[in-house]
Amino acid sequence: MKKTTKPCCGSCMDGLSLHHYTVPGDEWEHKGPATGFGEKEWFVTLKKALYIDELITKHSAIMDRYDPNKKVALIVDEWGTWYDVEPGANPGFLFQQNTLRDALVAALTLHIFHDHCDRVRMANIAQTVNVLQAMILTDEDWMLLTPTYHVFEMFTPHHDADRLTIEYDAGRYAMDDEEIPQVSASASVKDGRIFLSLVNLSHQDSAEICIELDGDYQVKGGRILIADALDAHNTFDRPDTVMPSISVI
């Protein structure tokens, strides 16, 4: 009887690609509008965005079986929201607006990547300019920064930092017969400084935050990205409708 061994993928490859788009609609031909949506579409979009955590968890379980030393990286090289193209736009260009809802999807997804940073070592939002969940929109000589851009900028302290394990009560955000966590959080440390990012997914309820840290730390301040409408977004006439406030402390 021959002895069998598990194949070692680490000697054959450096990374495994994973794609996942957040599509609110039930049909690919009707993904839903980027603006003008209601509370239900807001909730469904965030619920579907959370599914990437299950995808990464299951992919990682299989990879751990064949690559227990985690030599192979899981690379989420396409992710983001995908809606119907804007009215009047070329369907092939996939141009869509970017709202506060997209900012929450971005922040929530980045938190999930943080939670799986031992396996997810590269992740790229699908496009940067004008296509799908873009961080920048342009029109000839005009340019604006989207809510998703501001999330990426606000999260820069996480770069090259060490992830911290945190415990928190996420609460529940319910609609009809479904529920998801209300709060998502992630923390990292670099050069003795702790950075904490928080996301409140609820469209109507605030979340009370009480932070307990082990050690002697001084709070320096923070910023918040918030708006007065679910589909709040920046336009070339009003490019600063959704942008971070300077401080919340």
C-alpha cells in the first residue's frame, strides 16, 4: 500500500484569486440603482457585503488543509458594489454614483480583511476612477472624491500596523425578519499608537461607544463620516456633500 501525502501548494503558487461583488438586486440584469434607494435596499446591500466574510472563511479553511503554513496568500483582487449604470451613461463603461452606502460597504469590507489578515495579504477594490465603486469621478476637467475615497483615506493609519484583537458587543440591526450586526470595529497599533475604526450600519439608530484599553493611553481625537440622507453623494456642483468632519472628541 502506497503512502499518500497532501500536496503542498506553497511550492507551486504564491496567491489564490478571489472575486466578490456586492449586488443588491436579485437579478444580474437588475442590480438596483446607485442612488434613490430606500431603507430596504440599504439593509440588503450591507447584508450582502457581509457575505465576503463567509467566503474568505471557507476559502481559508480549504487552504489551511493544503497550506497549513499559510505560504499562499488569498488575494481578493476584485471587490466592491455593482449597481445599474447611471441613466444616459454608456452601459459598457459601468459608470455609477457613489454614496454613503458605498462608504459603509468599503469600511465593513476592510474590517473583514483585517480580521483575516493572516491569509488575505492583498485586496484591490475593482476600479479607482469612474467605474463601479470608484474612489474618484471625473468629467473632462472636473474631478471629485467619493465617499469611498474618504473611507480609504481615513483608514490609512491601519497601513503597515499590527492588528489588535478586540472584543465588543456589535448589537443587532434588524429589518423585517432579518438581522445583521449593527456595529463593526477594527483596531491596530503602530509605533505605540492605537487606531480604532468603527462602522455603524444602522440607517436610523445611533450606537453608544465605551472604549476600554489595557495600558496608559491618551485620546488624541477622531473623525467621522456621516450624512443626512441614505444616498448622500458628491457631485461636481457639490463635491463636499459627504466628507469627514475634523473631530468627534
